[in-house]
Amino acid sequence: MSNDPTQELAGKVAIVTGSSSGIGEETARRLSALGASVVVNSSSSVEAGTAIANSLPGESLYVQADISDQEQGKALIDATIERFGKLDILVNNAGMQFRSPLEEFPHDKWTELLATNLNSVFNVSKPVAGYMIKRKSGKMVNICSVQSELGRPGIAPYAASKGALKMLTKGMCTDWGQYGIQVNGLGPGYFKTELTDALVKDAEFTAWLENRSPGRRWGDVEELVGAAIFLSSNASSFVNGHILYVDGGITSSL
């Protein structure tokens, strides 16, 4: 077994949910560049998702599926196995954000946010676990957040969903580790993505972030995916139930 994650991914099959943009897209590209066959997924953005899948250097497949729906989550797994005959890596990246004072937070957005950020992980991971348990091996990486640990005004439901995802990750490890499955979380700090574009353009928020974070800057997505590759490879074969924060130090500093 190699400890070099760049040598471990050739021939692997990976699903990256919510991979038509941002962190998911970059992760899919890096996995493909290292030799994995990659399934790109989105609930909409069919044209963008198809274009991304077609642009990857390795074998790829695009599957449109709204994985907040249980049946569509299972259909994503079935399509992967039908095409590639196996599944080694699941990156649960699909997510959304909605900002509002908590006392004004729309109930329908609460429901949608929890379905997207939390239910979708269960809907996909459960059938994947059934497959991986039979094989006695597998990797799952859940995209958590610094909001798995920290709150900020206007995003309490998002923080609740990511805090729950942290504990779901630990529970998945506890139940499935005995079957040779490693389930870990990746906790991004503040990265420049489509999801944070409004905040990047907000001079007051950017000044706050630069003063608040030991890194004194926004992160670039390329700086995050190396950790995702580590958690997807045998280099992390004895890492389980861990949340790896890639945040410029923001969770370490008051």
C-alpha cells in the first residue's frame, strides 16, 4: 500500500455529487486527472454538468439526479454501477446556502436547505454503504464546513445542517468502519466559489474575513482539493470519523 495519494487513484471509480461547479467540479477534475473514473452529478445544470464530464481527461459519466429525493439518490448509484461495474469513492458535496435573519427565515427554505445539505447525504450514502459493505472497502468524504463548528448571523439553518453533517459523518464511521469503509468530513473555510461570490464582492465582509482569519485572505478552491484527494486515497487508510478543516486557521483563532 502506497502512502502517496497521487499513486492510489488510478482505476478507482468516484461519484462527486453537486459537481457542476465550485468545490465539486474542482474535486471531480483532480480525481480524473489522477486516473479515477468520475461520475459528475447535479440536480439541474444539465448542460454545464455534461460539459464538465465531457471535459475530464479520464472516463466519465454525467447523471442528473436530485439526490434530496431518495429514489433519485439510489438511481445515481445504480447508473454508476451499471456503467463502471464498481464504486470506490463517494464525495458528498451537494449543498446550498440561504441567508436571512433567523426570525424571518422562510419555512420552505429551511426544509429545502436541510433536504439538500443533510438528507441528500443519507439518500446517497445508504445505498453506497450497502455496496461497499459487501466489498469490505470504500471511501466517503462529506463536505462539511467551518459552520460545522462556528455560527454567523443570518445562516443558523445552514450551520445546523453542517453541524448535523459532522455528527452524521462520525456516526457513519462508527457503524461502517468495521466493514473497511472510511468516512471522513472535509470542512472548508471561506473559499472563492459561486456560492460565496456575493460575499467575495462585499468589501466590508472581505475586510472582516481578512482581519478574522490567521490566513488573512480568501482561500482558492485549488487549495482545498488536495485534502479531498488525501481522504479519498489509501493514504488515509487509518483516518476515520475525522473532520479535516481547511480554513486558513479560522477555527483555531478567536
